Amino acid sequence: MSNRGPAGMILAALVIPFTHLTAQRPLPLDRAEIVPEIPAIDARQSGPAEITVSWSPLAGVSTYYIGRLAPPSGWQRLYPTNPRDTVFIDRNVAIGRKYTYQVAAQIGTRVTRRITSDTVLVAEGLFTAQPVDSAREAPPTIVDRDAEVESAYLTGRASNTRWWLKGERLWRARWIETAKASGLPREQLVASWRHIGTAAVLYGAVLSRAPNADELSRQIAALAAGKDWRVIWRELAQSPEREQRFGFWASAPMSLQDAKVAFGFPNLRVAEQCFGGVGPKCEGGVPDLYRWVHPRWHDYFTMPDGTEMAYVEVGIVVGSIVHDNVCMDAQQGTAVACQGWELVVDLTKHAGVPGALEWHKATWNVIDERGWRGVFGPYPTNASARRSWYDDVRPVPARRTMMAAMLGPFALPILDQPYKGQERRATIVLFAPPGTKLDGTDAAFCKSKRFKSEESPLGKAPLGTCW
């Protein structure tokens, strides 16, 4: 949010009383990029204690992933001698047990949908045992991937005691998920423990998914070569995938010049965090009387260089959303409370001064508790480290809202002044949940975009409650 102080709210209060290889997900699957599945798969008993699995080939495959289910055991990954073969002979089977197989293919950065075979019951007496030809393929190695990855995690963790100072519980699952899908042997998982953890954190925080095998290999190599994790964070934060799936860029560290180019600023501008929230950036600063908007940091984690990160939950009101946007558009030093609150400016403000209507609306929204709480970030918890992190402030058309004309801190509770500015991508995704009370003109800010009830409280502006 813009650099606004709490004193204006104090004055107004005085003047007016106002989410691999698990049982449910046996093979790696990148939900962001799907290619057509393998056309056909066949599994049948081909010997006294062997099952042959075959499937239709696909062009451009680097690896076929094979999974096996043999109740009561869960899914296990099988490791053939040649990962590009389209025939696999499973000789580690027992008479009387049932076996089901799944196959998926890695094509570039994408993984196909899994295709599942019919279940095969290994029967006795269908085949006469033959001498084993030593030239034939040796029995495949069956690895308990869960145990292998868990062991690699603990071994690597013991050598990296200074990292994950906070957040191990939050991000351990990300490391495990990423490692399982990577196909890397235990030795490489241990050797790349730190880089796997970094990639898992970056993709989880920015894209809400684990990196696939190709992405992980690329990031391990980049990090090993000395690439700063902040550079990778920004690449992911402003990637087409992030834009397509979330509709806005994640907050990311940028230089002043890079931000000027990325956001089309006419001049260099300082970064904004918690854009649309109440208070200066993520700092709070609102009197304790209105604790419902105070920031609360949570879900801490630590990056490899010791940077402590966390998410922050703060109060959001429509007045704060539009005031932050006005401050982005106004010439520096001309709008009310954008560079900090000033008593004389607040006492003499009127509808003709940029930001005056919006600041007045924000103040009353906080006083009347017409808003909700939302989560921003993650950001560095240290304010100095956070100064270079930019929320997505690319302009977009604004939603409809109305404000009250005022003179100084005084106004009639009549909302008849339309907001004429624009919004940013960081605020256009902020919506009030069901049950939130807003000004009666602000239904567009409800998640449902409508009210379930409306009323006109005595001495107050009209009120609506979101569906």
C-alpha cells in the first residue's frame, strides 16, 4: 500500500464518531502442460513368473515412466535397463497375485497422461519353466521410491543445518514431491539437496506446483553455476504460466530501471508491496482501535542465503484499493496522503485534490469495518530487503465504486462521486468473501459480484453484505 500514516484516521475518529509416485498419483504429471496419452498399453503373463508390458511408442520421448500396483503394496516405480524401450518384462512377480501397470512418457518439458493396463493375475501351470538365458534382460530393480527419497532428504538435511532455519515443516513436502518426480538416483538427490530445495521453494511459492524433471535439472545446473535465486524468482513470477494461471505477476525483486520498463512508469518509482491493503506497504501503522486491519506475518521460510520470507495477512478495504491506485497515477507530491499523512492537508482537503475522495473513503471503511482480510506475498520479512519487491502494478480498467464529497474531514454519508481512475493487476484480483460488509455501491468487489442484502444505517453510508 502507499506510504500513508495512521494520523488521518485518528483525526477522523476524533472529529467525527464515526499440492508423483504415491498411491493416488503413481507417475509424475505436470498439470500445467499436458500432451496426448500413449494410445495403447498391453500387459499379459508371458512366463511362469513374468509379465510382459508393452505400449505404443510416441515420438520425441526421452524417458518412459513405469509404475506397478500389486496389492496390498502401493504403487511402485520400476526402473528398466533402457528407459526408452516400449517393452518391459517384469520377472519379479508371484503366482496368485494381481498386477496393474501404468506408463507415462517424458517429451521435452512435458509429461503425458498416465495410461493404465488391465490387471493381470499370475496363474500357475500356464507355462512350462524354461532355463533362464543369461543373455536375456536381467530382472528389473524395484525400488521403494518413498523410502529412497526420504533417506536422501534426511542425509542431505544433516549436511545443510544452517538452511531451512524456518519453514522446514512448510516446505519439506515440496522437496519430497520434487525429488520423487525427478527420477534422480539417491546419490544425486543428496548431492543436489540444497538446489532441489531452492527449486522446490521457488516453484511452490510462485507457481504453486513442483518443478518437473526437466525444469529441476535446468535449475540445479543454474544454481550450481552461481545464479541468484532472486533472478529465478523473477523469471517465474513474470512468466507466461504465472500470467495465464493466476492473472497477475507474483511480487518479485527488481531494480528501479527494470521496474520502469516492466510497468511502463514515466519515471523511476519505488516498489509497492501489499498493494491495495490498509497501511503503508505491509507495515501496519493503523491505531490499535482498528486492530482488524493490522498485519500478521505467517508461514515463514528461509532462502539459501539466509533471507527470511513469509506471507502477510492484512486488512483490505475498497477505499484503500482505489487510494493506492490514485497514488500510482498522481504526480508525486500532489495527492493526499500518498507520501505520508499531513495534518494541514487532511484538514483542508476537498474533492478537487487528487486522492482526497479515496483517502476519505478508506478512512471510513476502516472505521466502519467495511472490508476483509487478505494474504499478500511472500516477501522478505526485513523491511530493507523488501524495498525492491514490486507487486504487479500494470494498469487495468477499474471496478465501479462511489465516494462521498467532503471538505476536510467532514462529509455527508452520501456516495455520489464515482471513482474515475484505474486499477492494477495486483488489486483487480482482490475480492471480498461472502458475508463481508461493504459500502452499498461496491458490489463489484464481492467475490460473487453481488449483495445478498442492503441497508441504510442511520447516519452512515448505505451498506451491502456480499453473497
